[in-house]
Amino acid sequence: MELRLQHLSKQYAAKCAVDDININLVPGVYGLLGANGAGKTTLMRMLCGILKATSGDIRLNGKTIQELGEQYYSCLGYMPQDFGFYPDFTAREFMLYMAAVKGLDKKKAKFRTEELLRMVNLQDVADKKIKSYSGGMKQRLGIAQAELNNPSILILDEPTAGLDPKERVRFRNLISDFAKEKIVILSTHIVSDVSYIADIILMMKDGRFLLQEPIAEVTDGIRGKVWEVLVDELEAEEYSRRFSVVNLHHESNKVRLRIVNEKTPAVNAVTVEPSLEDLFLYHFGAEAQEEK
């Protein structure tokens, strides 16, 4: 299976939200990262057929999504960032309703509903109304409905928002299992989630891909540009003004700073192994700091 994006663009008046994207996607997990306004959600909405591209093509196994029509949408599972629920439905009623919308027969709909509610740990509250659910519970239900038709293309926009650490671990494990035979595109602001489960990192800025790299190689470009330095507490404020500080940790009357910078920020600074979060800050600077 191959999903190919060829010269894909989306123009809104004077703003180009997606700008000449080219990529071939095969089964695996793609972590889509970028600051607000980078074009991530626009790209995903085009992949789902919600938005029409201004120019370019999306092709599944050589055929455009327009040629494939309903055949394409039957292969697709989508969880938008702001998912609309029917508050007076129970989770079980909602799943069965969504299964009918997706064209599943009654027997398969019932089986998939029970299987997925169990997988996302909602089986014990399946008959409670959705309006009584917490944000995290609604998020898990959104993930479950996206997987109802066992899609070969699974698109998840901020799926871990509102989940506690234990639920996020469960989610990451589920996605790892799902992705064995699927193309999974996962957009999130929680960089650690991407670093655990993504095979390929797609980093967007101004509607274009800055990077399309395997997770094992994605930080190679900033090796030697991530530093740790131990400074006095008064000095820490000055360093924070002058440099991109990824993290700070108080140790007695000192502060250990983790800094992303082209050159050494201090004579006693030492280079450390770069992380995906360091890479994110390197490319987005103040934008990344605001979103964290």
C-alpha cells in the first residue's frame, strides 16, 4: 500500500496553508510535528477529503482519491482535534451509530464496538451518557470510533490531549499494534509521544516539510548543538534571555540548564545527546516554547 502526495497545495486568499507537499507514505507511524499555523490540520483534512486541494493530487496505490471515491473513504479512519459527540448517547450507542455511518453490518458493528471499547478501557462505562465523561474519556472514545472500520489509513489529530500518563502509554501501545499494517499519521504537541512510537518524523513549518526523517536519524542534524551547563541561580535568568533553554533543573544553589545553540553558551558547557524535543525547539524557537 502506498499513499502518495504529489505537489499538494492549499491556498487561502494570500496565505498558503500547505505549500507543494511531496511524499510517499507506506505502512508505519508518521509523527507530524509543527507549531500552530504550520499547516498540519489543513494537510490532514485534505487527506480525509474534508478540504479540497488547490492543486496537486493524493493517490492511493496509483489512483486519485477522486477516482476511488467511496472506496478511498472506506479505507480511512479519522479522529479530528475537536470531535463532535452526541452528549445524550451512551458510548455503546455512539459506536454503533458511527459503525452504521461507516457501513458496517450489524454483527460486525456489535463485535467491533465491544472489542474497541475494551481496548480503550471504556467497557465499564459503555452505557453511561457521553455528557458525563471526562475529557480523557471522550478522547479515548474518539480514538475508538476512528478504528471502527479497521482502516488501512488512520489519521489522528492531537489524540493524546487530555489523557493522563497511564492512558497515554496505553494509547501508544495501541497505535504500535494498529500500525503493523496501516499508514498512521499522528499529529500532537506532546513530543515525547511521537518519539516513542513514530517511525518517521514529518516536521512542518509554513506549509512545507522541514524534515522527513526516520526517528533514528532525525536528530543527527543538531548533534553538537545541544548543551548542558551548571550556573548560579542569578545567572540562569540571563542565560534564559540569551539562549533557547529546553529545560532547567535546580540543584542545591545551582541551576542545570539544557540549551540548544549553534555554539557553546559557556566555557564550562558540555555537549549532550540531542532529543526530539531539542530538535523541535531548534527549528521553532519561541513558537515551540509557547506551545509546551
